[in-house]
Amino acid sequence: MVYGEAVQVAKAKYPKSVTKTIKYGTAGFRTKADELDFIMYRMGLLATLRARDTKAVIGVMITASHNPEPDNGVKLIDPMGEMLAPAWEAHATTLANATDDGIAEAMATIAKEAGGIKEDEKALVFVGRDTRPSSDRLRDAVVAGVKAAGGEVKDFGVVSTPILHFVVTCHNDGGQYGEPTEEGYYKKIAQAFAKLRVSGASRGSYEPTILFDGANGVGAIMMERFIPYLGDSIKSTMYNKGEGVLNHLCGADYVKVQQKWPEGVPQAQNSRCVSVDGDADRVIYSFIDKNGKYSMLDGDKIATLVAGYFQELLKASGLTLKLGLVQTAYANGASTAYITEKLGVPVACAKTGVKHLHHVALQFDIGVYFEANGHGTVIFSKNAREAIRNAAQANESAQKLSQVMDVINETVGDAISDMLLVETVLHARGWSIEDWNSAYADLPNRQMKVTVADRAVITTTDAERVCVTPAGLQDTINSIVANYPNGRSFVRPSGTEDIVRVYAEASTQEGADNLAIAVGNAVY
Ligand code: 16G
Ligand code: ZN
């Protein structure tokens, strides 16, 4: 029987252990690590089919990002580093929910629906994993899946999510984007970064010194390996290198959500602290000023800094390329006002989830996209890339643009590459973190979780800013918001947890808190 071995291995080694229906969502599959073995195995099978379908290498990343250590998860990476295509997300859900005996039929159906995938065609799958104790075992399950489907594996070991995206892309484009190895990633980015500061690492109020909060995860390992390539261009002192619990009281998610300085990092005044998350695809900055006041600089602050710099370089180079910023509904209203009114850069809003932001960013020649949580990057159209490279021969600003382009990992949000991008802009401007932070002041805001019987009753439109159902809810939200100066609030069903999320902002923290509670009550 076709795919018979896939069934046999499943039954013998990776039997289905969970009966409830599971869905491939924005974070792929993510749950308690103990429940994931059979899913990992099946994602190995699916990645092999997808590799045959695309005639390209597919990536499988084993991580649960910022989630607690006992969790884990899996995400597939499409040939050019993109998130898995929507039709294949549905296939992933089908295959994960099939019975063990139903695996062969599910695979045959997927192969047929994809236009006829031959089961004996070559397939190569790149696998990477984070530092969780369960990741090693789950890697074995993915490998078993690929092999049972007749594919081959290249194991990149413990690696960040963005590095896996990078190597998949580089392999599939024949090395144009870079060399498809971890070392190739460090080399490409470090070389470009060094060129941008040939005039010296210090400049004005900028000092090349950072405190690096590795969240006790893979980001710390990647950064330690990266440091030798970076030489003197940046001085990074490493904390939370794995001596503590992954993502616990530290890392990008903790700093952003709790708005607190990470544990394990000394509270040095006026020092930039760079926090990454458990798979190093998100970054958040924070600092304590000379008066002891703590401030957190999130994805919105990064996006506005970066978009402002691109606008300046574009103007100086005389290139007429369409620059735009993509945010989500969570973007602080003050950031949107700053970038549209003060800098005059167009802003588009997308639904939560990287693939949505990425998609909207494609409408620009240079699309800067960031979620407030620190996940984001910059992407360049083919036209922009060529125009910049051509102009770089004769024009200093275009040359800078070209080098900045090489610091960026366009294939996905990347904490370390984003950090070097931020450092590049701060250096170019001669800014301290305090200078950067003073560009605009965030509106006080609050996020809340509300548990409801069925979160699917809430549906939204206009990039999640407006509720369509249940009927009347949006009118109620509007009338509550009207009572708060600078008030804004929205609700949306979470894509990763069985809850509804409430976001509120207002001119005071008390106002934002009360607004969130009032809107939360209207949902409940
Ligand atoms: C996923 C998304 C992240 C988003 C989050 C929202 C990707 C790679 N990741 O982790 O971008 O912010 O979901 O979660 O797209 P929520 O739907 O529970 O609010
Ligand atoms: Zn992450």
C-alpha cells in the first residue's frame, strides 16, 4: 500500500495519543510537549509531501517560542522562508487529526489535492529545534516521519527560528540570499554591520555596549556564537544564557507583557538591555534612566525608528521607492500618529500574525512590518533591491541602504538581526536609548484575557479593529470608549489560546485599565 510504512511506524512508535480536534494555527501546533510526539511524526510526513509538492527544501522548526518550558510546538517553513501556505495549513490539520490507520488515506488525499505528488520523488527537509528538554525527543519524531515518507533530513540541531528560515531560503534560491549554513548567516550579517560603522563604534551619545537577555534559550547560544564575527563593532555582555528556566521572568515576552526589567540582568542605569524570546524571533529593548525610571521600547518603537531611518536614506539618495509601515491593531496609537503625522510615512494595518503583516508589507517597495510584541522585519521588492544596488555604486546614502539591507533577515522576524538594525540606526544618529525613547511617548495601555464559553462567536473585520458579531457588541464598545479621552479599544478571539483578548489605551493608565475592564465586561 502507498504510504503503508507511514502507518506502520505511526502505530509502532508514534500512536495518536490525543483524541480532541487540533488545528494548525498562527503558531503552528503548540501545546504541552507530552502530547506532541505523534504530531511531530506526522509533520515529518507532511513536510516531505510539501517538499515534493514545491520541489524545494521545507523547514520544520520545533519550538514553543515564548511559552513556558514544558510546552513545545512545530511550524513548517515554506521554500522562500514564508509561513506555510494556507491550503497546507488545512492539510496539516487533516493529517494531525486522522486516525493512525487513516494516515495513508489522508496522505493520498493531500497528494491528490495538491495536483498529484509522486510518493517516490526526492524530498529534503531541514529540521531545527530550540533548547527545551523535550525538543531533542520531538526532533527524533519529525525525523522518523520524514524517513517513513521516503524523504531525507538535514538536522541543524539547536538553532533559532530565524536562522532556520534563512538557511531554507538560501538553499532554495541557490545561495543568492546567502550561504545556507549557520555560519553563512553570521558572516553575511556581521560583514554588513561592520561596514556600517567603519568610522568607529562610538558616535555622539551612542556607545556600542549592550546587556543581552537571552531568555535562557537558543538566542543566548546564537549570540555567543555570533560575537566572534562581530568583533569590536558591538560589546555585548550576556545574561540568562541557560542557567535559569527558559522564558521565566526574563526574555522579550516577559519584558513586554509585564513591562518589567528582566531578572538575572543587573539594573545598570542608562544601559540598553536587549531581550529576545525563546526562539529568538522577537526583540524588546528596555532601560533605566538616571532617575531610576524604567522604560520599555517595543516593536512599535523599533518600527518607527527603522522606518524613519529608511525615509531619511531614501530622501538623501534621491531614490523614489514606496516606503510603508505595517502594524496591527495592537500598535500604540502614539506610534501610528508619530509615523504618519510627524514622519509622513504611510501606515497599513494587518490582522495579528506574521503572515498577515508580511502579506500587507508586499504592497510597498520597502515594507517595514512589526508587531508590538517585537516580531518583525523589513522586506524589499525586487525593484527596490535592484534600484538600491545600482544606485549604491555612485551614491553614499544608497550604499548605506544596500548595507542595511544585508543586516536585515528578510525571511522572517529575527531578534538578533533586528537588534543590529536598531544599533545601526542609533549609531547613525548618535543617539542614546533615551534619545530614541523620547521620539514619542506611548499612550498608557492595558491588555486583558477574558474566558468565554465559545470564543468563535466573536468575529471581527477591519484588521480586527471592529467586531462584526455578536450583534451590538461593537456599538457597546463604541459607547464605552467615548467616555475616555484618547480612548481606543478592541476585542478579538485569540488564535493561540482558548480566550478572548481585550486591548485598551487611553490618556491615563487608570483610564486604560478601566476601559479594558469595562470592555471585558461587555464581552463576558
Ligand atoms: C502567533 C504569531 C504572532 C502573534 C501571536 C498572537 C506568528 C509566527 N506568530 O504567535 O505573530 O502575535 O500568535 O497570538 O505568526 P494570539 O492570537 O493568541 O493573540
Ligand atoms: Zn518566538
